Amino acid sequence: MDECKRRIGDVVTYAKGLHDSVLDTQVIFHVTEWKEFRMSNWKIIKQSMKPNPVMIDGRNAFETDILEGFEYWSIGR
């Protein structure tokens, strides 16, 4: 994050972790293979989000059964 801040400054919002980054959001655009994101408790994450959350899975990392309650879009599957 420090390198990103050095290069682009404050044009984006920086979060301390996954749960902080989804607080009061509607959509997650998942484009990483980081274990922190793949192995998360999505029921708890959903509770932190706005109603009717959406997951756009750009890595095809998830099966729809673990994302119950999310509108799920997979890219390239």
C-alpha cells in the first residue's frame, strides 16, 4: 500500500483489511488470488455490506453455494 500511496496518492480509499474494505459497499469486484479473500466467511462479510450485495468474480475463485445471499456474476466461466 505504501508504494501505491507514493505513486497515486489519495485518489483511492485505502482499507486496513478485507472487512474494512467492504463496509457499507454494494459490490465486490474480486480480481485477486490472495488467500485472505478466497478463504473468507462470506456470511459475515455480507452483514457488513449494503442490502442486496453483488460479487463479480473476475478469477472464478468461488462456487455459488458459499456466496448465499449475493448476486453472483462470474467472468469467463
